[in-house]
Amino acid sequence: MKKYISLFLSVTLTLLTLVSLPVTAAETIKLGDVDNDTQISALDMAKVKQHLLGTVVLTGNAFKAADVNANGEIEALDFAEIKQYLLGKITKFSGDNQQTGIGITWMDGKNLYPVGVNYAWYNWSYEFSDNNWNSNFARIKSDLDTMSTKGIRALRWWVFPDLAYGPLWSGANEGSLCTGLPDKWVDHMKETCDYALSKNIKIYWTITSFDCARADDSVDHDDIIDNPTVLQSFLDNAMKPILLKLGDHPGVMGWDIINEPEWIVNREDNGEPNGKGESFPLSAMRNYIKTTCAYIHQYAKQPVSFGSANMKWLGAQYDLWDGLGLDFYDFHWYDWATPYFNPVKTPASSLNLDKPVIIGEMMPDSKSSSLGMTHKQVLDAIYKNGYAGYMLWSWNDGAYDCKPYIGSDFINFGAEHPDVVR
């Protein structure tokens, strides 16, 4: 039997140099069946050997099928397991019944690896106003069209960045109650989700930001953070209509409760207040996040998180955000943090989090940063380190425009991980 396999393998290697078998994301992954012909044979073992020798490069579902121990790499151990299978020494592979790819758990129960960008807004605070909606939506659709050609599958988008216009209030100052939303606001959010879905893009809605506490705003509604009555009015009259409309929409990736709250958490609680407005005790911010998370879970099937300013606060130095009922964690990464907090060198498991963690904002030009790596190289490294998603800053920020730096990186990464980049 060994002699037969060795002879057949040598002939097969010659034939495979002449024949290229395409692999598409639509094909079913069966470990060991590299050529997707429903059989595990010496042909498959030959393709693995060619990959190891560097004469071919397996990608997409072929890569997944060849990685029979499901450790994210094709190596001599995979070749050895396939050989043992063909010799009858084993009847299943060590990777059988394992998750084929990492990611957050989406509402369909399957893993999803968000690869994309932050929009993060087109019209600050007025994003889904009915004023000039037709012309605004035309630009939004054009942007989504372009994104889809770059392999962008997830889009982080701010809804009420400073709580100034989007929600309607009984007054301009703290103590005012939220009374509802502008006319057609929810309808326009749904239109956007519908179109994004048609381009295979899911939206990660960011509810508000640390900007809600800025002292230079003409309105002041940051007491949603520490006034339970005001928060309940916001949840019932602003969030509930949105959640009822979009809580099971397949164009929604998830819900982000607040952007970078550490900039408005008191210093004595290990926050880093930015000095531009009010700051809050950690206990108040935790209660705001926990209460909002539980409320969203009542009405939405998509997962819930929030965007931490850095992994520093998600276990790398401080652990501020455990026990809040979140479905995944999200931190942001800019080059100021790289010397201290670098996901390329830090496995996600070292953060000791109880749920998957994504990078919800990433510096746009990683190649010119201290990393000196393309986004594809960073993606490969953080995927191996167990991080569950990657989103660049930003599509609409002229000073930090990510568009010139995406290239084919997202397309190529998605082709290698079609089971989770979807």
C-alpha cells in the first residue's frame, strides 16, 4: 500500500503542475478533500505537498481543507495526517468538529470575522435626517458601491455622536428627556441597511461617543450616563424604534454602545479624561453600558459591544469592562500605542477576556507606521493571534483617509477565510 501511494503521488505531482483546479467560496469544505471532488485521495495529499514545497499556493477553501488539524496553517503535520488517513491508520482528522475560523458569534449562530472600515459619519449628528436625504443617500450608495469592490464587509457607523440632533429632547440641558426621533430617521437607517446588504456589507451601529460630554456643545445630554431616568427615556424613545425596525436585519453586524468611553472616565478610576468636558465615575459608565446592553438584547438578535480606546483597558493593563453582558469586545489601535500594546505581538488569549475581541478602529496607513506592515500582513498576524475582526479608520476623515491603503488586502484575506469573512 505504501509503495502504491508513493508511486501514485509522484505521477500526480507531475499532472498537477499542468492542471489548476479553481476553488470558490461557494464550495463545501471537507477536511482532506483539497480539490473538492468529494474524495480524499493521493491527489489531495499531492496538493498539500506542493504547497509545502512552494510550487503552488493553496488559498480559500482549498487552504481550509488542507489544514486538517485546523490550526490555521498548512504544515508537515497536515501532510502526515492525510497520509495516515489514506493508509487506514486514522478514520478522522484532528480538526474535525472544530470551528473552521475565528470571529464573533453573529445572529445566525455562526462565526463572523468583520473586515472593513469606519464610515464613521457623513453628516455629523444629522446623518439620517430627512433634509436633503435623496442627495445624501446618493452619496452613501456611491460609497457603498466602492467599498464592495475593495472587499469591505463591515462598516462601523456613528448614529448619535454627541446626542445633539438625532434624538429629540424636551430641552437643551441636563435633565431634559428624550421624546423621540426626527421624521423618517428610522426609515432612512433601514434604507441604508437594505442597500448595504445588497453589497454584502453589514453595518456596526455606534450609538454615541465620548463626544456627548464635550463642553463646547450647544446642548448637554451626557447625563444619559449617570441619570437613570434620562437614560430610560433615551432607550425607550430613541433606541427602541431603531431596534424594532433593525433588530433582526441581516444588514446589521452589531451594536456599539459608546465610542471610547475611557476619555470621559475619571482618572482615579484608571480612565484618561481628555479635559474637554465632563468625566464620570467608572461605576456610572459601567452601569450605562450594562443597562444599554441588556436593553438592546431585549429587541435585537445581533451581538452587542462598545469601542474601547485601546487594549490597555481591555486586559492588557487594566480590566475595566468585564461582567457587562457584552457579546464581544472591541478596542482601537493607533500607532501611539504600538510600543506598549501591540496585537501583532500579543495573543488575544493573554487579555483573559470571556468573549472574542475585534479591532474596531485601526490606523489607516499601517505600512508607514512603526509596524511597517501592509493591512494583509497585519490581518494574517492578528488572525493567528486570535483576534476576531479588523476595521480601519476612516472612510470620510480627510486627515486619516484609509482608502489609499486598502488595495486588495481585504479581498485577499477574505478569499483565504471565506467561512468567516462573509
